[in-house]
Amino acid sequence: MRDPQERLKLLICILSFFDQPFSVLTYAKQEDERKRQALFEHYQDTEDCLNDMDDKFRLLLEQNITNYKEKIAWHKNNLKQQEYIVLVAGQL
């Protein structure tokens, strides 16, 4: 059996290991939310621009890019998703 000082050092090491991944995951989640919000705003601005577009240009756009309104709506809806999947791999 290890002496108490060694056991304490090992315990501190293990506890610091478990604390670190959670802060990294929290940071990653916050960054993801920030990026999703920025992308959502760009899609919203694009949608506003397309709605204000002249009918002639809009017709040309619709001929060349099929279902662009549905695609934008799908992406905006996807960005509102709040589910996070975290894959963790490691070795102790």
C-alpha cells in the first residue's frame, strides 16, 4: 500500500483530471452556441436580402438554385438545435 502522502498526491491528480474536462466541455459548448448564433444571424440577413430582392433577380435565382428558401429554413432550424453529443475517449 502507498503511504498517505502518495495517496493524497494521486487523489489530487485524479480530481484535477476530472475537473479539467468539464471546463473544456463548457467552453466548447459556449463557443458552439456563439458560432451557431452568428450563423443564424447570417442566414436571417440573407433571407431578408432575398425577400427584398427584385422579382427579376429572384426568378433567376430560383431557376439556378432550386428550393433555396427551404434550404435556408432547414439550416436555420438546424442551428436552433440544442442537443449536444459528446464523445469521450481516454485511458487512465
